[in-house]
Amino acid sequence: VLMLRAITMAAADKSKIQATALLSAWLLCAFYAATDEYHQSFVPGRSPEVKDALLDSVGAAVGILLTYAVARRRRRA
């Protein structure tokens, strides 16, 4: 959600969320999830799990889509 907010705040037209902003925010979150799992391979007692990166990516998608739905509903009201 914060990634989406940062991307949309940098956009020229802040009144609506573009599809490219949604995709960019999700890709950045998924990339972060993957690099976090890679980082865990160097931490004693931790192990990298593809499943964790996928769950983080799904969670990011849900948060981004909920934010988009709320913003769209507010614009209609």
C-alpha cells in the first residue's frame, strides 16, 4: 500500500490510480519479497522459502487491489 502511495504521489495526475502504477507497485513488492528471502539465506537459523515470497507477493496484490477499490469508491461518492 505504501509502495502504491509513493508511486501515485510522484505521478502528475494524482486524482486517479493508473494501471501502470498498480503493476509497478506490485512488481516492486514482489521483487522486495524475493530479495528478502535471498537475504534470509545468510542469516543463521533462517532459510529462504519460495512459498514465503509467493505469499508476500499475494499479500501485496491484495493490499494494492483493496486500496484501489477504496480509492475508486471514494471518487464515485
